[in-house]
Amino acid sequence: MARRTNKARRIVDIIVKHWKPTIGSLTILVSVFLLILKKIEVETLAAIVAALLAAGYIPKSKDDVTE
């Protein structure tokens, strides 16, 4: 007999499995909305993105396009 899980539990399982990119994505979304609402400056958004990249919360691109 298969165990049934509800939708909320499946969402929590996905967040737990991929917590770093999820936190990074949510932080970027909130920061962009704050930028649109003129609560932060462009320089602040750039610093947030750089810090998230350095900390590993945003995965770096794995595409190596060399010509």
C-alpha cells in the first residue's frame, strides 16, 4: 500500500532537498521587488547577488561556451 502525502508535505520535502537555491531565489525575488518599489538601490541589489553567489546560495552556471 502506497503512502499518501499531501501537497504541503511534498512542497516542504522539495524545499528541504534544495534549500540553498530556494533561499537564494526567494532572496533575489524579494530584492527585485524592493528595487522596483525603490526601497533599495541598484548597488545594494548587486551586493546582495554577489554575496549570494559567493556563499553558494545561487548556483553558478555550468555552461562553458568557448569559441
